[in-house]
Amino acid sequence: MFTGIVEAVAPIVSLDGQGDVTRVVVEAGVASGGVGIGDSVAVNGCCLTVTEIAGERLTFEAVKETLEKTSLGDQREGGRVNLERAMRADGRLDGHIVQGHVDGTGRVRAFERRGDDVRLEVECGTELVRFLVEKGSITIDGVSLTVVNVTDDAFDVALIPHTLAETNLGDRSPGDRVNLEVDVLGKYVVRYLERVRPGAS
């Protein structure tokens, strides 16, 4: 379980494909602290398992399906990924409940800067839009954000300077694919309504 509060933006040291498995090595920095083999770390919002540790370098293994169904398949050596260690049971929930299970991907439609007002608009399918509400939570590449507006095929969020400085979202450009995880509480509400009120959603 995660919170969507990014702890480090880590450069990718290497991507080594071996059959259906790709070894992803990152320079994790502070996000390597206290991490052991077998621990879970959110990498751009994808829950991956640590398989090797060398100093502050962490190695993960991503299977073919993960690379195809998330934006991790678009990553290249030298690129930057958001990292978050699993939430401690006695920790503070500063973002929102994030599982690290990517629901799907979206495409950046617009990235607009107007002084300190930065808006990121993401296009996504109706299968994800149906779970979004204005002022609700969304995770983009592992970052907990608040939805500002929702349309039939897209949504937008506001990015404050701190978020741009502490995550890799400032690297995004129109057309880029991003990982999306909708609010798990919203998913349960929609599923419940579908059962008790067929056709309600």
C-alpha cells in the first residue's frame, strides 16, 4: 500500500531485457533507505518487487505484461521515475490510499504553464473516466493529485511548484503515456451501485 507521496525521482541506470523479464536498475537515493530484498516499491505508480540491492541502486524485474500495460514500457536509460516505498502501518496518510495497481494508461493532451498555474490534461478511456469526480483523487505516475475537471474522455489536474520540483511530472509533454490509478474507494462505490442499481453508472 502507498500514499502517492513521491520520495525520490530516480534516474534509470539500466534496462536489461532477458526473455519475458526486464531488469530495471535505478539510483534510488533516499528511497533506498531501509529497503530489503522482496520489498515493494512504487515505480511510476507500479508496485514492483526489489530483487537486488547495491548501495543506493535498486533492481526490479518487470514482466512483459507490465511493460505493455503501463508506461514503464516506454522508459529508457537515463529517464527519471518516481519512487515511493510501501507505507508503514504507523505512518501518516498524507496523500490517499494507493495500491500500486495501475488501472490503465492515459496520454498527456496538454501541459500548460501560466506563471505558477500549471495544468496537466490527460486523455483516457471511458473505462477510467467513469470513476473520476471533480475534487476526487487520481494517481498519475505514482503522484497523488486532485482532479480539477472531468470530461467524457479526459481530466485535468493543477500542479503546484512543489509537485513539479519533487516529481517527474514536469518532464511530461503532449503525447506522453502516463500510468493512472483511480481512487480505490471510488471503484468500490461504483461496483456496489452496479450491483444494487443495474445501469446506474
